[in-house]
Amino acid sequence: MLDELLERARADENVLGVVLHGSRARGELVREGSDWDVIVVVRDARGDYEAERGDAVEAFEVTSLAELPGWMLPAIAWVTPALDKTGGLAEQLAALTTVNPATAAEPLDGYVNSYYRSAKNARLGLRLASLLDAQESVRWWLEFVFAVHGRLRPYNKWLAWELREHPLPVDVDLARLERIARSGELAEQQALFRETETLARAHGHGETIDGWEPDVAWLRG
């Protein structure tokens, strides 16, 4: 079915290219019944390739990959066009999935904020509030650690795969993140903060950490 779509797209002058994403594009976590997720880039959106959710080939049209919503960009990271008539789709894919490391300051601040709240709530004996804030801190931390290296945070489903296939230059201890998410253990959060502070300062984001004075020493544990 995918071959039929590609053959049709090659012959269609309105089609500029085709991008596959999802499990089948990565060749990972494919199960019986997994569909093909397809983006068809066209000159004029006419709906010729639009499909319904649940179809074996779930396709939709855009006139530019830049039209994709931000939440969908991790889906097209590390994929190559299945069809690229102009030669420009690969370059556009790379541009859309590259992050300016300067923007890592925002998720870094979000991480520290959530960790700070978790630690304060733990001190007050608010166990559930502390745990929920610890869980939120993991989301911010992941966004920071990928952004500071110029990359998009992957979907949770693809986190382990991406770290295995496209490792970051720093260690990401998934077991520790799971412990924090499960228990909110303060000692684990303190250790993560100390490592994060070192990473942040090494990449020019010390000002964000210093913005949490006079509590930085306390956050270090």
C-alpha cells in the first residue's frame, strides 16, 4: 500500500516529496497492524492524499514541513525523505529538528522551578505535591538536556531508542529518572541537580542557576 502511494506521488507533479515517520520509519516497535505514518508535501493542498485515522496508510498533506505544529517535530527527527523531488526536504528536516542551545535556558529554569517546589513540599510533608512536582521536573530536565545539545526532546516512547541510536555526549541515567518519577526521592533529585548545574555552567547557562540564589546551595543538598 505504501509502494502504491509512492508510485502515485512520483507521477504527480503536484507532489514535492514524501516523509515517513513513526514506528515503521524507524524500524522499531513495529507490531502487526502498525500503520504507515506519511506526510505528503505538495505544491497545492487539494486533499488528494488525505487519509482517515486508522487507515493502513495514515497520510496528510502540507505545502511545507514548516506548517507542522511544534509538538509534531520530534516525529520527524532522524528520518529521511522517502521521496524528495527538489532535494530540499532533507535540508528542511534538519533545520526544523535542530534547536538553538541558547533556548535551553527556559527548560532549565522550568526544571529548577519544579525541583525547588518538590523539595519545599517534601519539607512541608506534602508527599503527593512533592511527587507530582518531581515528575514534572523530569519533563523539563529532558527538554533542557536535549536542547542544550541542539536537539529536540523525543517523545517518551522514543527516548530509550534515541539515546541508544543517537547518544548525547552526556550520560542520561534513565533508571534515576524513573526513580525520581516513582518516588520523588530527594537525594536522587539533589544528585541530578548537582550534575545539571555542572552541565548548565559548562554551556553558558550559569546565569539561570544563579537566578535561584540564595537557595542554590540548599538545592545542591
